[in-house]
Amino acid sequence: MPPRVNKEKCDGCKAEHEPLCEQICPGDLMTLNPETRKAYCRSTRDCWDCMSCVKICPQGALETKLPYQLGYYPAKLIPLMGTNKITWTCIDINGKVERFVIKTRND
Amino acid sequence: MGQPRTGVYVCGCQGEISKRIDLHQLAATMAKKKGVALCREHESLCSLQGLQLIEDDLRSGEIDRVVILACSPRRHEETFKAILRKAGISEYLLETSNLREQCAWVHEEAKQAYKKAAILAQMSLARSRWLEPLEPLRFTATRRVLVVGGGIAGLSASLDLAEAGVEVVLVEREAFLGGRAAQLYRYFPRLCPPGCGIDYILQKIRSNSKIELTTLTEVKSLSGGPGNFEVTLLQKPRYVMPDRCTACGNCAPLCPADRKDHFDFGLSQTKAIYLPKGFPHPQSYVIDPDRCLGQECSLCRQACPVQAIDLEESPRERTIKVGSIIVATGWDPFDARLVEQFGYQQYPDVINNMEFERLVSPSGPTGGKLVRLSNGQPVKRIAFIQCVGSRDKNHLPYCSKVCCTVTLKQIKYVREFAPEAQIFVFYMDMRATGEYEEMYRLAQEESQALFIRGIPSRVIEDINSHDLILQAEDTLSGQMVKIGADMVVLATGMTPNQEFRQLGERVGLPLEMGAFASGHLQCFPFESRRAGIYAAGTSQEPMDASSAIKSAAGAAMKALVSLPEEIVIRPTVPVLDKTKCDKCKRCMEECPFGAWGWDDAGYPSPNLLQCRQCGICQGGCPMKVIALKHSTVKQTASMVEAFDPSFLGEREPTILAFLCYNDAYPAVDAACEKGLTYPANLVAIRVPCAGSLNVALVADALAGGADGIIVAGCASDQCHFVRGSDLAKTRLQNMQETLQRMMLEAQRVKWLTLNITDTEGFVRTINDFVAELRRLGPNPFKG
Ligand SMILES: Cc1cc2nc3c(=O)[nH]c(=O)nc-3n(C[C@H](O)[C@H](O)[C@H](O)COP(=O)(O)OP(=O)(O)OC[C@H]3O[C@@H](n4cnc5c(N)ncnc54)[C@H](O)[C@@H]3O)c2cc1C
Ligand code: SF4
Ligand code: SF4
Ligand code: SF4
């Protein structure tokens, strides 16, 4: 399920051109609405649920629901980005919470 | 570089620390840690012997960095830095841990205090591994100051600087000097003609070779930072060559075009070619291009006996280098049309106080006669209305400080020109401070002006008599007062000069309260929000002329100290790892001081002279690729990682606090001075500004198992770096929302504002927070 944008939190990356979600999306699906200066997904069918945008958004404004192959609506997977780790929270359809921490960078 | 060899020094502080914490055990534990080359215990490290001990170890080459476990860094960090310098080692290879003010003195239970001391030592050791040797950064500087605005403030600042031996470029956008003061009839409090004072200063300026003075010139753009600003100046054509013009005046009578003279606020006219009033500089005619009929006419050119007229002259642009800038662009009168009920510019006899100055001036529109503008009749009843637009949320929320005294002065004018006239003053409060009180007394006793405490609801004109009717409630007597007047003077206040407002926006000088906002009004009143740019006179805040001169001296002093031969700055600057930068520009957007620009390769790059080293860019960078040297994300992350959330045992909640070093950290330090204690569950890490904390570090702390996290900064309007505290708060709020979705209690992350005296508030918060965390149970990531 394509990313949902929390319009309160998204600040359009404050920049003029490409926000981070637009830069990172491998399918070039995210972009800014020129009027509201908020991000949206311009072709929801094409989203792969790769979650790149969710991870990069500095405001934590994006959320995806899990694709149905992995878990039925409203199961969700939420990352919290640390300096060298990502803390994932997975909430399944029954509301069961699982958490795991993954190291991302070795210094 | 091989493995770091850290020397760990544990200070007993003459028993102050050692009586609560078992330092033998601590030293023995630390000595065994990886990376520790030696660990020593001493009763008083800041004593000469203590310092000698550290110096000898450094010189022996056995250690290459130092961790000091002692008192607050606010006490002796500088002492220890000095010893590193003395030993020939970068002072940035020092890490201090606060075992006294934030441990031994405030935690009563010795076992817990020991455990906290051990964790603090562990965190410091972890950070020490990432310390880098840094040396001060040096830049060459231009010893020249640009002064913008040739009013009384700009003139005084220029002269002060030139007399101190500094080169000055003074630019004035008008064709005359002296600013608004040149337009006044007389000056309070001595009631001398202002021309006398301005002339005195101008004589000195003209004879000082250090000052280059140009009129009809404005600042077009500005770049760079303190020490080396580049400023582009735009000089408008005057169409008359000043070196030829003898000001004979043959031209003007032939000129067929008129212009309204803004020196007289449009109340008088001149020809399109005219000699400016006030203090024209140079002493020569100029042509108003908006009114001149151009080449086809050329009558003035034919009349000029010395061929001084050049109708083809074009604007000139040039770029100069200066080390600092003084903004003295002054003020404009508040536009009284906005207060519609007083009929300004609807009735010709309602004028503002500046127009009144011109009216009575010998060089003014009536040649110095106090007459009604509607019919030229003498003025017999005159009313002043105070605070027009001032102290009013809808217009100017502030008091302009001078308008009351101006009215008291103008009452004297009335007595001079119309000894028999009746004078009424409608006011809310008369604010004649200091010695101006005497003028208030004289206005009542000598000039017999009638003061009515109440502001008229409106001014209307009687259609038959053309009298102006004012009606107000005198709040002292409770009675309605209705009077007829043949002239009404509106005491309007000062607003910042509009044109400069636009330049201000371009160069990042925000406006506040009728003037250029200072970086921090109490602590740095002369500093604008851009380093190296200082405000003088009424561009700082509304003030009278004598205050403007004082303020100019202050600004000149500030400009002077920022003009050394060489600028040396602390190396704690932001550095960008370009390979990972996304060019999202958040750093540029969020830096409160506009320090970021683009480098040649198209990456963001900070102007280090403009940077105030707050680290807000580091805090905001989503890629975490900005490192504020000596407070880097990596360094802080290593401390977070070394924090063991179970250091007090599995059950006991622990809190990691990130404290802004400006106010929050000292507030926490102060707990011991007030004899307060708090639970050892809290461990603090200092940050240069709450805004410098990247939220990834909060995520690290949560993922690492800390039960609670505090980020503490200054109150929004007290932030030393303007926006740091607000940004930190927003970033945390965003995170809290995410935590909620993650089904983690958002209360675990707490934003706290602390001012430097807020110690009791802090202790209360900690006690409550520990209790709250006990209720919530452990962080799911713990263990
Ligand atoms: C009605 C009235 C009467 C007053 N009477 C008295 C009095 O009797 N005694 C007293 O002490 N104070 C008096 N004051 C206050 C006094 O006028 C100010 O304190 C004084 O003018 C402040 O000087 P300044 O140099 O700060 O500003 P200004 O006098 O405004 O000078 C600013 C100068 O900068 C120039 N400038 C503006 N923008 C630019 C630009 N972009 N580029 C280049 N140049 C620029 C302007 O042309 C001007 O010359 C009075 C004020 C009012 C309203
Ligand atoms: S990355 Fe986040 S803040 Fe930036 S535009 Fe996309 S949704 Fe908005
Ligand atoms: S905020 Fe970080 S990623 Fe964005 S432009 Fe600045 S340095 Fe690059
Ligand atoms: S440290 Fe502060 S002042 Fe310096 S560039 Fe970063 S945000 Fe701007």
C-alpha cells in the first residue's frame, strides 16, 4: 500500500525543488503538490512498498501499510531512524507488536 | 594514527567527590578499560601539582588524549584545556565528566552515586575515542567599515571609527546628510537648531581623510561574512557634475518642471533641478529624473555657465570589501492615514509632528510661519493627539519613546510663533523620562498647555467654520471634553525605514519592534542576526538624537573589535561530508544566521565567519552528514551507545538527558548550590544548543533501552541561537507522533525548557518523570 503523507508533519522538505522522498523513490513516484507544498504519491498503483521514502523522511511524515502478501490491512511497519541503526516496529492485523533493531552502518 | 591512548584522571576534589564516591574502585575499573593507557587518582587536579601531573604524562608521550572525571566543565574545563595547550597538544583532545555538581553533590545514596559516576566515566571514555585534534581557524580581514545611512547615528559612528584610525565608507541614499534631524526646527532638550550639531560633525568628517562619503547611494547586495563582506553599491546619477557646479542657481528658474519636495513632506515644491535642503553633499544641484523632461528640454544645460550638467549620466555600480557593517538607516514617520478617524490627509489642517517641524522651520513650506494650511490664517487653537498608531496592537505595538517630548518641545514652538494661542494635548500617558520631566513642567506652568487625559474618538471638520472638532472623555475628571481647533498635530511614532526592510530580508536581517531585530536584545543589543553587522541609532530601536549618538558609539566599538588584522575563530564549525549529502537544503533553510551558501561543486557550504557554531544545521540534517566539530553526531552517538540503561539495575528506570550548554546545563549544575538533591536515574549529555541534537540520537537512545529521554533548551524567545529551541521542539513533536504510531509511549520523550535559574523546576520534573517511568514500566527495547 502506497505511502500516506501526514500533511501536518510534512514540511515539503522546505526546499524549492525535489524533496527527499522524491529523490530517493526508485520509481520516481513521490513529488510535491505545488500549491500545498506537501508531498504526495503521483501513481499509487506503481508503488513497490520499498519504504525508502518512509525511512528518509526527516519529519517522519510518511507511513505505509504492509502489502497484503505480507500482512492484511491495517498491519504496518514503522521505522525509527537512529545514527547507525533502524528500529523497526511491526504491528500485525491483530495489533500484535514486534520490534527489531537492525544495524545499518559500520564505522 | 594508532589506537587512542587515553589518560583518565579521577579527581577527589579535596574530599568533595571522594567522600561520596569510591574513587579507588572507579580508578581501578577505568584502568582496565580498553583504550585507557593510564588512570590516575588525585586529590585536587586543578592544583599546580595536579596540572603538572597531566602535563608530564602528555609530554612523556604515553597518552594522546585526556579524560577528566572531576567538577563541572563550567568550573575548570578552561584550566585543563590550558594544560593541554601548554603541553603542545590540541585542547580539543580533552573530555570532562561532571562527577561533582551532577553526581557527588546531588545524589545522597552512595551506591547509586557510584553507579552513575561509573556510567558517566564510561560514556566519557567512549567519546574520547572520537575526539579530533583541532586548531583555531584563521582568516585575513579587511580593516574597513561600511556605514549605511548618513543620519545623526551614521555620521557619529563614522567619525568615531575614523578617529580610531579605521577606514570608513559612508553611504547615504538621499542627496543630503543629517537624516531626519536635518528636518527638525529645533532640538530638545536645549532647543538649539540641530543644524549646529550636524554641521559641527560634518566639518570633522569632511576633513578626515579616513572617511569616504557618498550620497545618492544605496546598498544593492551583500555577501560574505565578518572580516570580508563584499558589498555592491549603487550610486544614482545626479545629472549635475558636482566638481563643476558652483551652486550659482542660474538653472533652476528656467526649469519648466516642478517636483514636490519630500524634505518638506510634499508641502512645498522645487524645480526638477534643485539644491537639496538640509546639508546637501556635495554642495551642488541635482536633477530629479522622475520629473525632468529630459534631453528634449535641456534648458538648464543652456543656462549653466560652467557646463556642469550631464543629462546622459547613468547609474554607477561598484563592489567594495569591508570587514564589518553598521546599519544606521533610521526611521520613517508612521503613516497616520492608517488611523482613519483622525482625518489625516483628508483635512489639510491635520498634520503629523514631522510636518509640524517643517512648518515652523525658516526653510520650510511657509518660510517659518505658523499658519493654517487650508487658508493661510494664523493658528489660534492647536491640539496635539499623542500616541497616534503607537502602543496599538493593530499598528505599532511599541512606544516610540520620543513623541511625548517632541510634543512638549512643539508646545514651545507654538508659544514662540503664536503667543496667545490655546494649546490642548490629548494623551494616554505622558512619558517624559529623565530630565525631560522639566519640559513637561514648563509646558504646563509656563506655556499653559491644557493636558487632557483621553484620546479623541475622531476628528471632524465643521463644514461652515472649517474648525476641527475633537471630542474625548477626560479620564481624570470623567467629563466629556469637546473643543474646536484650527490645527491638529498627530504625534506619530517611528517605523523602520521601508526600503531597507527589503534589503534586510535579502541579507537575512529580520525586523522586530520597529527596528532591526537584535540577535538577543538584553545580551547583545548591537548585534544583528548576522555576525559582523551592527545596528546604530533608530535602526536599532526608536530613540532620541542623544541616544542615537550613544548607540552609534556602541555600534562603532562593536564594529571595531571585529576588525583585527586577522580573524581567529574556534574550530568548532560545521563540516559537511559531501559524498552523502542529498542537497535537500534543510541546513540552509534552518540555519538562523543565513550562513549556508553553495560551493563551486554545487554542494551546500557554510560561511564559517557568519556561522555562530550553534549546530542547528547538524540537528536538522536528515542524512546526518553535518558534523559540528567537537560536538559531532558520531561523538554524541558514542556516548549514547556507552550508556547502559540498566546501570541502576533491571527494574530502575533510567533517563538520558541532552542539555543545552547555555542555560539548561548550568540550571542543572545549580541544584547543588541550592542544596537540592535528585535521583541518580538521570544522566546528562551536554549539547551546544538543543537545536544541534539530531533526532537520530534520540532514536538511538530509545533503541538502546533508555526508559526516558529529555531534551532541554531555552524558552522559545530566550534561545541564544534564535530558533534552536523551537526547531528542537518541533523535531521532537514529530518524533513523538511516530512513537505513538509505533505503540511506544510518546511520554518517554520529553521536551523541557529551562532557564538558568530554573533549578527547582528541573528537580520537580525529574522526580515526576522518574515516577511516571516507573508507572510506564521498562522501555520495550531494554535488555
Ligand atoms: C517629530 C519628531 C521630532 C523629533 N525631535 C527631536 C528632538 O528635538 N531631539 C531629539 O533628540 N530627537 C528628536 N527626534 C528623534 C530624532 O529624529 C531621531 O533620534 C534621529 O533622527 C535618529 O537619527 P538616525 O541617524 O538614527 O536616523 P535618521 O535620522 O532617520 O537617519 C537615517 C539616514 O539613513 C538614510 N538611509 C535610509 N535608508 C538608507 C539606505 N537604504 N541606504 C542609504 N542610506 C539610507 C536616510 O536617508 C537618513 O539620512 C524627533 C523625532 C520626531 C518624530
Ligand atoms: S521527505 Fe518527508 S518532509 Fe520531505 S517532502 Fe517528503 S514527506 Fe515531506
Ligand atoms: S541538510 Fe544535510 S543532506 Fe540536506 S543539504 Fe544540508 S547537508 Fe545536505
Ligand atoms: S552551526 Fe548554526 S550558524 Fe553555523 S551553519 Fe550550522 S546552523 Fe548555521
